[in-house]
Amino acid sequence: MSDTLDHIKQPIAQELESFEDHFREALRSHVPLLDKIMYYIIRRKGKRVRPMFVFLSARICGDINESTFRAASLIELLHTATLVHDDVVDDSYERRGMFSINALWKNKIAVLVGDYLLSRGLLLGLDNEEYRILQIVSRAVKEMSEGELLQIEKTRHLDITEEVYFDIIRQKTASLIAASCAAGAASVSSDSQMVETMRLLGEKTGLAFQIKDDLLDYGDDDIGKPHAIDIKEKKITLPLIYALHDADRTQRRNMIRTIKHHNDDRKKVQELISVVHASGGIKKASETMRRLRDEAIAISQTLPPSSARSSMEELIMFVTERKK
């Protein structure tokens, strides 16, 4: 996996290396406790996939500049803030194999850290008059919040249709990848059509990315045991939506009963997962994911050929073919 990512990074390898310094500077604080927590956040860094989308989009559309670095930092600050807040909301004590912020410093501090990260991003944009990029990213913040709240509302009633599901994932997941691509383009180009093209590419990729995530929860392909976290949290995702749609009345009632009342019963959850597999829900969701992925790649192929465009297409494949 790391070899694949290294290959994808080649056209922007130098910029990604420099980005780490920019991001570290963006996190700096004069408050000792905050500085200690920021150091911990840097230590547990992820794959930096969203900054990769920013830099590749910028390279496809023009010449990477200081504005691009600010766009990537803004996106990563926002992404990190949402992860910190998500761990509080989900009572999660682990992130990327390390303790979450709330596990080490409790919820109160974690919420304030998330707020700090978000404010650092806003100030980075304002102080450098990056109004266009700030608008792109602020819209993503709004949509992510709306998507999460819509999911919470619908989960209570278990009435998520395919249309509502796509509304949720378009806002809560795809919006940030769309913003990454749009911000990268906007950092190097004033062509609004080009920015919209990159935003749409990012949105299609983000939708496919989330469906893949939902498939992994059911033990997609040959990855082994399913996680079943979504079922435990009463989340209705695409494989289950398709299975419920094709079930007869009795089977549907039993499936809903498991989600509502037996979502902690390992045996009943496993039976439900087996039903989703047998019904073709996994297969149909996989086909939808691949269609969206192919649409994203088709958008990329309308752009001028370059090593950055090739890497973008490989990155789209990477985030939708991953095994975890």
C-alpha cells in the first residue's frame, strides 16, 4: 500500500514534503497544553490523502504556489478538527491505532481543540485574503455538519431511502474531498469552470469513497470478518438499503427488528449480514461505487494529459480499492 501511495505522490512529492512544515506552523500555539496536543496530532498523522487531492488538482490546473500550500493546510486543519469532534460525538477512544484526543484529555479539552483547529484554518485564510478558498472550505464545513445531523435524525426513525443516503454522504464525506479538489484548482486558476470541474471530480470520488467504506463494514470481497459497526450504531447504508428494498414484508420486518432491538446480538447481526450478502445488496452497492468511481475518472480524462492527471486517476482508484 505504501509503495502505491509513493508512486501516486511522485509528481507532488517535493510539495508534500514541504507541506508538513507549513502544517506544523499552522498548528503552533503559545499555550503549552495546546502545543503539546498539537505535537501529538502531528505524530499520529494519516496518509494526507486530502492534501494530495489539493496538490494534484493544483498541478493539473496550473503551477503550485503559496496559495496552494495554504489551501492544503486549511483543508487538513478542517479535516483534523472534524476527526477530533467526531471522536467526542462517537465516544471513540482510538484513532489510527493511537488514543484519541478525548481519551487522553477528556471531552471538554477535545471540543476546544477542535474549535482551535477550525479557527486556525479560518484565520489562515483571512490573514492571507484567500477569500475564494475560504468560501469553498466554509461551504464544506456547513455541509458536513448538515450531513451528520441528517444522518442522526434519519437513524432514529430508520427511514433512510437511497435518495436520503446519497444526500447524507454527499454532505458528510464527499463535500470535503470536493472542496480539496476545488480549493487546489482555485489556488492556481481563476477559471470558475475549471474549479467546478475539479469540484465535481472530487464529489464523485467522495461518494465512491464513502460507499466503499460502508461495504468494508460488511466484509466486502475477501477482507475477512465484517466490522458491523454501522449496524451496531443503527446506520442504514447502501448495501442494507438495497437488501431491504428487495426483501419481502416478513424478511424486511425481521431485518428492521434486528437493527432496532438486537443490534448488539452478535448472532443476529451476523444473520443480517448474511441476508445482505445473499440478497445481492453488496454486489449492487459495489456496482454503484464503481460507476461513481468511473465517472470521476472520466472527468479526469477530459483534462490535458500529464503525470499529475495520471496520479489523480491512480489516487481515485486507491481510495476506492482499499482493504481497510
